[in-house]
Amino acid sequence: MKEAQLNTESPALPTRSGKRSSGILQHTLHDYSEVIERPTPLQHHPRTHRRTLFKDRCTPFYGVPNHRVAFEVCKDLVNGLDLLRKAGFLHRNISGSTCILNYNRDAQIYRAKLVDLEYCKRYQETGFHDPKSVSREFAAVEVMDGEWNLAKSGLEILRLRKTLPPFHRHYYHDLESLFKLLTWYTTTYLPIDRDKNQEIVANLDLVGWKTKVFDVLFPRESHLERRRNLWERPNKVYSDLMFVVGWPEETVAILLSLSEIPSHFESEYTALYRNPPQDKAVRWPDARFNDSLYKKFINTLDHVATHLGTVGSVSMCGLLNEGRMKNKRPGEEKDETDRIPKKRG
């Protein structure tokens, strides 16, 4: 009878013992096998790579397809800079990489926008630490010089030099950089169809273009005074394109309208100098900058775009490099024009 009772007894549960340590009763289990279940083995999955593709793909301004598109998208960029002005921000880095465009297939038009907005800075901020710098090729003249350009403003303005605030970037400098970017495109790409104008292309003076136009617009550090002379004589480059390089007269006549824009900048700059900030402030009030200069810029773009049409374009840099490649020796360095990105395709 005792054996039967022993056989029907349930399995022994884990025993628990207790002991005191520093006045605290601690319990310890001596057998875990019947209490804790074995964990389920981990399931390892192979690594998966995922890429997200957005519908809209943008192209830097360097890849603009023709002059008509260049002028149309520049109007978007001018409006973008005007919106930044109204919000009180400076972009400070206008270049072909920060001005991008995409093609809207439904509307069949190109639209442009500004990027790198996270580096924008409020105009009224007066901190000395300002590491962001504009691309040298497209910098405003005053930004390159680091001082107010009062040489053409007359004796009256020169007398006000001591009343002007310390030099700083303002809204119009961003707009001037955009004008320099547009000037780069209009003087580097000839708006003709190459296949239909082989004779014109064959007679172009590429060396004259390099020395009289490109090196003047985008000089080395030791020749920055050439850029200043260009600002004072804006039509000189376009006349050299016709008489020295050999661009068609009708093309240059249309582009010559762009030489009116520097005079608009000069008028606005002089107006700033004539009205220094009050109470020795280091910034002009935001209300002192208006949309007049932006509207004049857009009106000029409309005029030129209407007359140029949608013809193709021939890269002067491309022609120059084609000629150099024919006589290039192994190990020769790249041409100097490579320091500015070229249009793809």
C-alpha cells in the first residue's frame, strides 16, 4: 500500500531555501528545469537593401537644355530669392548646383527651385562667425572685395563712407550672384543649331573667347579687377562675342539686353548708400529692400526669352576642348575652363 502511494505522488517542485543577509530574506531556487521553458531559437533574416525613388528628378542649372529654358527658370529663381527676402533670409551660396530644375511632363514646362536652404541666414543676425561662403565664380563684386563699392557713386557718397555700416552681405548680393550665373550660361553657350550652322562654328575664334570673355568673367584670384571692370562696362563682353569671337550679330543684339541689368543694380546700391541705417545700426532695415530690382530683372528675362526661341546651343568650352584633344599630349593637364562644371550631354 505504501508503494502504491509512492508511485502516485506528483513530481517534486523546486525547493526554495531562505537566508538572511544584512537583515534581508533572500530566496533561491535549486531546480529551474520545471519552471523556466527553453527559449525559442532566434530567426535570422538576410539583410535587405531598399532604395526609395522619387518621381521628380532635378537637374543642376549647369544642365539647362537651351537659352529659352534658362531664362524661364531664372524667373522662378528670382521669385524664390524675393520670397527669401520677404522672409528675412539670405541664401549666400547661389551657384549652378544650388539652382536646380525639373521638367513637369504634365504641364510640359521646366520649373526651378533653390536648394541648400538649411544654410540660409537671417539678414538681421550680426554674429561674426559666418563660415558659409558663396562660390567665387558667381560672387557679387562687393562680396569678393569685402567692402562697399563706392568708386562710381560720386563724391557725395564717398563723404558718407563713415556713416555706412560695416560691410556685410545683403539681399541684392544673392540676386547679383544669380545674374552672374546667367551671364556664365549666355556667354558660354552659343544659341544656334550646330548641324545647321557648321560654317559659323568653324569660324569661331575659340582662343579669343577664352582670353577676352571667359577669363574676364571668371578670372583667377590675381585678376579679380577684371570682374570689376566688367561691372562698369557690361556691354563690353557681348561686343567681344560678336567682333572678336564671331558670334552672329542677331544673337548678340538680343543678349545685349542683359547688359541693362547691371545699371539697375547700380541704382539700387547707390540708393542704399544714400540712406545709411539710423542710430549707427549695423544693418539696413528690411523695409529698405523692395521688389523693384527683382521685377526689373524678370522683365528683362521675359524680353530676351521671347526673342531667342527654343533653338539648340553649342558649348564654347566643348569646342575648345575638342580642339585641344586633337593636339593633346599624354600627361597634359586639363584645360582651365574645367574649374567650372559643364553642362552634361
